[in-house]
Amino acid sequence: MDADTDQVLQVIENGDTVVVDASVNLGIVAEYDGKVGSISFDLNDGQVTRTENVLPYSLFGDIRGDVYGSVLDQGEFTLDVTAHEGKRGKGDKLAELETTFTLADAPVPEPEPEPQPEPEPETSGFVIKLVDANTDQVLQVIESGDTIVVDESANLGIVAEYDGQVGSISFDLNDGQVTRTENVLPYSLFGDIRGDVYGSVLDQGEFTLSVTAHEGKRGKGGELAELNTSFTLTDLDSLQQANDSESSEALEIGHILYDETDTMEEALNGLANPPHGPGGGDAPGPHQTSGGGASPDIPAVMTFESLGDTYPVYADHVIIEA
């Protein structure tokens, strides 16, 4: 107990560790359930001994019930307490208790460790392949950002390969549009029968694909690696239309650039007066007159040679043929 306040701090059981401040004035009091003449104490084999004849039975004594105490060192203690029939420890022993306990200073709480972000799964080790599901032929290894030209009616499969031991691989195409977990090779987005990869006719456009390798079967256990990729499917006609749209704003002939704002007269004059001759110098070009400007006898349809290529020239437009 706290001898300064007579407050009970703890009932001591054998083997207890009692956490108290090292400066606390401690008292030890024994209670006995029965008639007793006296109670004797022995702390640490004779370090402190005392026999008490009246309540409270206190190791360090008391004055009119006010328990005395002592500042005890931290560490292990043994305590023997004996109840006697007579006063001053005389008469038969009614009971005896041997106990051990440890006094320990209140530990300084360790600061809680800062939460560490969970390491992101590795993305290395994955190879994603686009497969013709009718023939199981690999069409292309998919890299993030790829534009893949395929026939819009193609039956396409997607297969993942992982360089390492794996329990299962899960797929997520377009945030839940198609999901699947595969436990055995081949790891196929649309499944397989005895290695024959299944596929689907996919719409043209952009796709996102998340692939995760798991330690256990059915997507369980820790994540070994994760790959997030995106790609675009297009057919040849759509790609050609996109390229034509980008290139229709301007035409380049030799070193001369014509755009949609040029008039036909300016275009023909430029054709007849290129800035440099075929040799790269200032010599007249193949259709340049000595006085400059377009020749008055230019036919309605003619050809123009530049850098080894021949281009047809019409009265209302210029055509560049690959």
C-alpha cells in the first residue's frame, strides 16, 4: 500500500510484478482470516523482520492504525509471513505463507511506430499476349499504350504469363466488364479447355487491363505482382481514316509545303518556281522560265518531278501518290 495515503495499491500474489514509482513510500500489511495471537514478517531472509500483535499487521509498523512504510529498491523480493497462536510470535504456528514478487518502475511508453505504407506489388515478371482464339496463334505481346490493328470480327483471347511460382492469376478488363481468376496454365482472360484458349469478339476502342498474381489458388493469399496496362484495338480502315485526316491539312512536294489556304495560282506558281533546283542550288527548276513565274503554255495536265518522284498536276488540285 501507499504508506503516505494508506491506499491499497495491489493484493500481492506469488510471482507478481508490481509496477510502482521508485520513490513511493511503500507499506506491506497482512490480514488473516481467523483468530490469531500475532503475525511475524521476514523480508528477503532477514533484511526486514517484525512481529505484530494487533491490527493492522504491518511489516514496517504503525501508529494507531497509520501504516508506516519504506522506499524499497526495484527488483525481486521474498516474503515469509507466519500466524502464531500467542503474542510476540509464541505458541503454535497457525499458518505460514512464502511468496515472491518484483517491484518495477513504470516503463516509459515507447513511441508508436509510424505506419509504413504497404509495399506495392511488383509489376515485373508479367507478359501479356493477344491471341487469335481460333488458332491459338499469338498476335502481339501487349505493352501499355499499344494500338493494335486487328480485324473487327477477330475472336481474341488474352493470356498472361508470369515468371515465377504462382497460385493463381486474376484478370479485370475495363474495371469489371470482364473478370476471371485462373488457377492453372494457360492463364486466360476468357478461360480455356485443356489448353485451348477461349476468346471474344471485342469492340474497337480503348481498354484497361489489371492482372494480379496471387500466392494461393482462387485469388487468395498475398499478392505477388500486379500489372495495370492500357491498349487500343482498331481495324485497318479506321487507322487509315485517322491517318488521312491528320495528313489532309497540308501537302508536301519536295521541299515546298502547300496548305488549304493556297490558291491554285499560288500552288502552280510555286511548282513552276521551286526555291532550289534539283541539285539543291539556285539553278532554275525543271519548269521555271527565265523571267520567273509560271510558263504561259503550261498544259491543263502535266507532271512535276522532284527528288526523283513524279507527281501529276491538275488545273484544280495536286495529287501525291505513295
